[in-house]
Amino acid sequence: MGIQGLAKLLADVAPSSMKENEIKNYFGRKVAIDASMSIYQFLIAVRQEGNVLMNEEGETTSHLMGLFYRTIRIVDNGIKPVYVFDGKPPDMKSGEERRDEAQKALEAAQESGDQENIDKFSRRLVKVTRQHNDECKQLLKLMGIPYVNAPCEAEAQCAALQKAGKVYAVGTEDMDALTFGTNVLLRRLTFSEARKMPIQEIYLDRILKEAELSSEEFIDLCILLGCDYCESIRGIGPKRAIELIRKYKSIDEILKHLDKDKYTVPDNWLYKEARELFKNPDVTEGENIDLKWIEPDEEGLVEFMVKQKGFNEDRIRNGAKKLTKAKNTTTQGRLDGFFTVMSTSSSSTKRKNEKEKKGPPKKKAKGGTGFKRGK
């Protein structure tokens, strides 16, 4: 789920923190990608088209198709991805409870024939299994793409890699990557090219500056909006949440002044535990992780994807060749890593000042020789 309503709120209170960009403009960048979120997207996308891809044995292969082709697209644009897989979920995460609620809502929608809610709650019941993850890890290894097993939450581990300078940004749809401290978040990175949606880039430091929030206040704001680790206060929407945080600076102070008759605070509310999880998540330190992109194993890919999973051999071999080409192409470093680009206005001002020091240009005689003609 991530953080409810955060993207819309940021568009209102910190618009300069968000911008859109083309995927090709991330050439030369390393990006940590939330694997579970990506796999979930692939499974959902195929379901929305009305069927689920399977091989002859009846095994779902939608996740493998999505991971293979979207990763090739990412690599083809000069990006070096590393996928991060979830570990053990925190004790606070109430995913199973939400699945039970979604199951009941789906059954009610089916009884009433409400197709919109049938689609909505069917999507919520799609689950990324251990088998999905294991098969995707096997595929990535054959593709020569590194992956990391997080001890707990993938978004937190992605943030640790970004903060350690191992990657430029984190690619996920979950906004709580920002709450974990990711400074550069890329959304839509693993979307289908057919959707023609630009990458959305969000900067945490700009959020804090423009919204006038400290890191601690931002975390409490995210908890108020609604996160995966605890309930939120009923009746408080995004606009009211940021008003309260700006006024009282913390949830602790908000609770001292809140009208309990108007707003319902959850019993035994675990907001302090959620805050601690965001501030000090269970991660492997980014400095201790070594990322290596290696040559793809074409024959291994054919064995796994074609012979075991039923994919077209020509397409798999063509994909492997694209990976090899990208790996072996010698690329120059990004220019912005070597030069500081001066703004046009500052360059113009500098030229203007130099002209003023030299004084006005001397006029030439009409004849162009600089001598008077004798009589």
C-alpha cells in the first residue's frame, strides 16, 4: 500500500519535489528496484487483460515474462538495475488482515454484481508467493542482473543502498520508500512501454524544504496519512494531517490537543513502533553490499525460459543478445558527474560584466583604414 494520499498531497504542498522525465535520461544510472512490487505489477497487468499466462504444466509465468522484458527495456536504456526482494515482514504488518477484509469485500461485490469492486478487490488478493520470488531470482541470475535479499522490507533496503551511494535512485510505486529515507524515488520505471507514461521523479530533500518539514515530522505525517504498519486516526485526511504536523510538530503533541470526540484514535495505537521502524529499519548496511552486473547466460536462459517455462526460443535468444550488447557497450560517464553546468543567466551576467570592464568598443572610420585622405 505504501503511504495513502502522499503523492497527491506532495503535488499540492511541494510541487517542485516532483518532475517527469524520459527513461532514456537515466542513462548510466544505477537503480535499486523493489522486486516484489514489480512482480505484483506484472501479475496484475496480465489479470487486467483478462487472462493469466501459464505454461503447459499450468504454472503461472506472467511474472517471468514481465521481469524479462521490462528489465531488458531498462538495460537497453543504459540503466543498471539491481532488484531487492522482501525478507521477513515486520510483526506489525497487517497484510493478512487486509487480505481477509478484501476477500469479504470481493464476495459481497460478487453477490451484488458490482464489477468495479470485483476488479478492485480481485487485484488486492493477488499475492506474490515464495515460488514467484525464487523463479525471478533464478531468471535474474541467468540474465547477469544482481539482486539483494533484504532481511525485512525491500523498500527500506533500497533506501539503504541509495543512502550509501550504491545506486542513484530507488524504483518502486510505494511512497514509503521516501519515509525510509530514499532521497530520489522513481515511479513507473517498470511500467509497460505501451502505456507511454514518463518516469515520475521525487526528491525527499526538496519535499522537506518546500513543505517546511523536518525528517521526523515527515515520518509522523506519513503515519498520520496511513501506512502499512499501524492504523491511522479516523477522520483525519491529508490536508488536516499536514496542518496538524505543522502546528504541533509530532503525533505525541497532536494527541494532547486533538478533539477525541471528533477524531477516533485507534486503541493501543502503535504509532511509536511504526516511527521507530521507519527511522531504524532492519537492513543490511549498503556499504557491505557488492553489486556486480555480469554477462548473461544465453544457454541457461533457453533451458529455463524455453524448455522449462514454455517461452519462444527466438525471443529469449534475442533478449539475451540485447543484454550482452548492453553489458559490452563501452559507455562514457554521465557528463553531469564531471562538470558543473552554469545557468544561462549567470553566464550572460559574466559576459556583461566583462564587457563593462573593457568599456565601449571604439568606432572605426568610414573608410575602414583608420587614416584621413590627404587633400
